[in-house]
Amino acid sequence: MGKSFYFFWSAILFINLLFLTTLFAGSQRPAVLLNPVTVKASAFAEEQTPEPETGETSQREYHILLLGLDGRKGDVKPRCDAIHIFSFSPRHSYLLITSLPRGTKLNPQAEDSMYLANSCSINGIDFTVNEIERITQLKIDAVVKVGFSQVLGILRTLNMPTTSTLQFLRSRRYTIGDNQRSRNQAMFFKDVIINHFEDYYNLPAGLKSWLFKTVEADITYDQAEYLLESIYKNKVYQQPENIILISLPYENHYLREIHLPDNAEGSSQDNEFIEYQANLSAYLKKLIAQSDKLTKTGNIQSAEKLLTVPYHQKLWLQLENDFLRREIYFHMMKTYADAVSDRMLKKEIISDYLEEMSVFGDEEYLSKGKAVLTSFFPDSVSDGEGENPVN
């Protein structure tokens, strides 16, 4: 693999992070609070959507909830580590980021009240979203979730210092703890929007469409594009003063505007980091071996269950070693596809892998992926599938 591949891989996943941050941003509210409308229900029905400049949808204020989930290896009930609502209207040049610290109590009057972070894990995401709506008095139009593993992988492939950036985004070593951490995260989003929104907007449509597939969101690509188009036309990203950060349920007087240091450096030689990498690699290799053994002995359902959560968590993205990451991803894809009994899902797993390898220009693993497709679906290549998985 040449340097050009790794440059492209880093650039793409950088834009993935950018997509997550720019899709969900906000600022100063207009003088009159606009009536929210659910994005999913009506705003983007193809036959009903009027032109943004004159239609009813341009009057709306949209509220997109971004949840950063702290789910570790195989964790099926992650906590909410980051909670931010990005609000804006296509007609107005503002973006508003409303942040809720993870330690916000569901019932501030009760000493033993549950925190929002734990509510995500114990009560579930849907229940917690309803509580967030109650606390903020905002109707959430769409929810976007990003896991701990994806963030780690994205930071690494962006050539950003993984350790120090995560320390900055997750640090509570302040007098006001979670409140300052939540503000630091919002400031990080704002800085990325200001500095890199236009880079994302100018990407080819096909590439942006692929990037959207990596985001777990309950809106469609076309709906997301409408919102991004509105931000671009209003040039909000060129107006830092119109990207406003607020905290709920109250604004702490001691909050500071702290940016990620330009010279932040992370150490890949840290003993804790090295140990974590070794443990993660061993964990993933063991999963692959166990699942493969279960499949070969006829325990297909057990094999599928064993790999489902770790595979969707994309745990391989946490691995720093390029060769090891690519190799484990390939074997997890192959083993997981082998364990899945649903043929449509099996083909989807392989096709998604082929699309990713094609986008990243990884010819070696694209070829390996095609071989896996042929082994499960012998007629696929002859029928033209796998030859050009990306339109």
C-alpha cells in the first residue's frame, strides 16, 4: 500500500468526523421561536417539499440530537458520554449548539436521581431522548449516534493525536467537571465547522453518500443534504459569531471557552496505550477464532451472536497498526458473513466491505473481499456484482 492510500483513508475519515459535527450544529435563535416539525414525518417528503427559499420548510427550526455513546468491547447498553442538540432554520443564518452535561439529573430535586449518561444504558436511548426533550423543551427531529470505537478510529485516521484529543474531549479535571467537558466538546464541533465545512460540502455526491452510511441516524441522506445545503447557502460556517453555544439545564458562570491546542500531541508509546492495543488485538483475534469454530461445528446462531455487537461497534478502528487493522477487519467480515444465516444480510455485509475498500482504493483487500463474495455467491461476479461496488 502506498502513501496515497493512507492519505486518502485519513482524509475520508476526517470528513466522516466533519459530517458528524457539521450535520448537527447551531447558533443564536431568531427573535421568534420557530415551530419545530419532525424531519422524518413531513419536511422532506419528496412530492411535498417546497423550495427552501420560499416554502414552508424554510420556516422550520430543526433540532438534531447527537449522542456520543461510551460503549466498550461488546457492550450492548452503552452510556451517553456526549449529549448535544444542533438547531437551525434554513431561513436564518444561525447555528445553535445546546449541550447537556452527562451528569445532568433526570430529577434535580431528588438526591438519588439518575444521570442522563446512565439513563441511556439502564432506561434505553428512546426513554432518554424523551427526557432530553423534557429538560430542553425542544422537539428532537432526528437522533444521530456515534460510538466510542468509531471516534477513536476516526481521530487516529485523521492523523489527529488520539490520546490527547480524547483527553481534551473527555477530561473532567476542572472545578466544574462535566459542565466544562461538555462545553469543550461543543467548542471542538464549532471549530471543525468553521475550519472545514466547505471542504466537506465540495466532496463528490457519491462519496458523501457513502460517508452518510457510516453514520447511525434516523434521517435519510437526502434529508441530511437538505439541511447541509441550507447551512452552506446561509454561509453560517463563515460567521463564528452566529454559532452560539449554550448549556442546559443551566449555564454555569465558570464555563470557559477552551479550544483543542494546536500543538496537541499524543504518545503512542504510553504503557497503558500499548497494553490496551495488545489486549484489544488479542480480544478480536479470539472472537474470530471462537466464531469460526462455532460455525464449523454447526453452532451458527451462537457464532452470529458472538460477533454481531463487536462487528457493528467497528472495534478494529481502535487499532493503531495499519496492517493489523486491515487484516482483522477482513477476517471479522469474512467470519461474520459466514456466521450469518440470512443470505440478504450476508450479501449486504460483504457488499458494504467491498464498497469501503473501493472508496479507499485498497486493491489488495478489495480483491480478497471479492473472493469472499464469490465463495458464498458463485454467480455474483459472473452477474457483474463485485466488479464495481461503488456507483
